[in-house]
Amino acid sequence: MAATESKPEHPELDSEKTDLAGRGFSLAEKILLIVAAVMTLVAAGAEVVSVYQRGSIDLADILLMFLYTEVIGMIAVFYTGKGSFFIYPIFIAITALARLIVLQGKDMAPENVLYEAGAILLLSFAALVLSRTRSP
């Protein structure tokens, strides 16, 4: 016996619900991205104030500013549609790993430096492949 498929009584209602849900999720995504952008700008401003009060700039501070810049860039790529959505998170991960290596410095076990450097190499290769295979 073949199973009977139930068809909705009002197919246009299901389409309306789907459209409404899609618009709702899209709006929530945009609001959260705006919140993330504002939070990133506030954090970057706090870092600049911290550097100014300390009176010195460390390499870790510069790498942290690159992280903030890359987050803003990722949000801009989402809104403009120019660029690849997947490459920016890879850049953020690479910068975060580099910052981790810098912050841990000489206290870090040599094999951990090797693992993190390998992770950076792997992420760099992934970014290269994504940028080369991206459809125009």
C-alpha cells in the first residue's frame, strides 16, 4: 500500500508563513550583526583608551586591533555582498592564533608552538583554496 500524502488545505498560507519566518530570521540576523558591530567598535575604542593610558603599544595590542578590524570587515562583507563570507572567519582564526602565540611567549611548550603554527598553515591553505575556487 502506498502511503497517502496529506496536502495542506491552504498552500498559500504555508507560503505566507514561510515568507514571514524567513523575514523574521533575516531581521534577527541583521539586528544581531549590528549589535556585534557596535560591541566590536566599543571594544576597539576601549583598547585604544587602554593603550593611551598605558603609554605603550605591544604587538598583542596591534593583533587585537586586527581582530576587531576583521570582525568589522566580516560584517561589511555580509551587508555589501562583496567578498567571501568564509574567508574572514579564517583570517580571524589565524590572527587569534598568532596573538595566542605572542601572548604566551617563552612560557609556551615548543610542541604547542609547532601545533599552533601548523594550524595557521592549514588555515592559510584553506583561505587560499577558498579564494581560488570562489565563483565570480
